[in-house]
Amino acid sequence: MGILIGILTLYWLGIKRKNMENLKIWLRKNASTAVLTVLFIIVLVNKDAKAWLMRQVASTGILNSSISEPQKKQNNAAKVSYTGLMLKNEEGKIVDTSALQNKVVFINFWASWCPPCRAEFPSVQKLYDQYKNNPDMVFLTVNLDDNVSLGKSYLKEKGFTVPFLTPAGNIPDILYSGSLPTTVVLDKKGEIRMQHIGVADYSKDSFYKQIDELLREKP
């Protein structure tokens, strides 16, 4: 970073031709350093570049969260009251949360300006494609952009077809504490079996197997 600042300072001060030649010589000798510096700057300022880098890290599996075993004792289980979760669909209509009863529910809170959200969204789409026709599985991909049109534009631009939902009231703290992205998986009893904050890869076979196990469980 210090090298790049030094180069820019010389430029804006109106360096002479001789100094420019010296600069060219330095760049030839330190080409790899200059390239890495430029790439670092691009990653810092470009949301898609950040998302790509995070996606490579997530693909290793080191950031992933696993679905937990069911709680044996009811008083130890974190359950969600669907009546406290109010959402609107893309047309602005309130979602009937009673339809979530006895379903495995995948909830993802995201925003278009959030690089980690962008990084994991392709895997969320793949998960959706894998289970969208399963009658026992429901996807709630909840957009938290201040400007709803930005979220819609992002999905359209990238060709994502997951449900576009927005909050129609306060989001229960048990589901979302303010960090993006946040992903929650509920079993058929409404118990939280996974809650992951940060980027992850949900398109791995290992995660599909965990979802399949949840789908086989009885309400």
C-alpha cells in the first residue's frame, strides 16, 4: 500500500521525464509487487471481487456450519413462533406463515451491498434448485436492503430465482441479531437446527445430506 501511495504522490507532483524513466525501471524490477498491490486495491473497492475471493474461501468448507442433532428435551430447544415472523413477497403481499408448519425451513437474511452475501448466494441458489420442488421444504430468502429495488435488481442481474421476501414487521431476535449474512435452518417442529453468521457454501453434498436427514424426520 505504501508503494502505491508513493507512486501516486510522485505522479500528482508532476514528475519529470527522468523520474518517469526511473519509475518504469522500478516497475520492471518489481512487477509482481505492483500487480499484487493493484489486485489488493481492486479487491478492496470492488464488491464482486470481494465476493469472488470469499467464495473461494467458503468452497474449502472451513467456514461452514453444520446442522445440529435434535434436542431431546423440549425446554432446551430454541423454537420459533411463526406468528412473530411477518414477511412480504415481491408483490407486497403478506406471506402466510402458517404454511411453514411441519416444514423444513431455510432462512437467509441478505443484502445486495453485502460482499459475503454475494459470495454465498450462488450456493444458496443451487440449494434452492435442488429442493424447490420438495413439498416439505420452504425457502425464505429475506432481503434487507434499505432500497428494495436494489435487491430486486441484483437478483435479476445475476439470474437468481430464489424467493424475494422483505420484512413486514420486526424480525425476531432469535432469528436475526443484525449481522449479514445470517442463515437459519428450522426443522419440522420449528426448532433451530442451524444458525450461521457469515459466508458459507450451501451447495456441498455434505450439506444436502444433512437437509435430507431433516426432511426424513417426523414433525
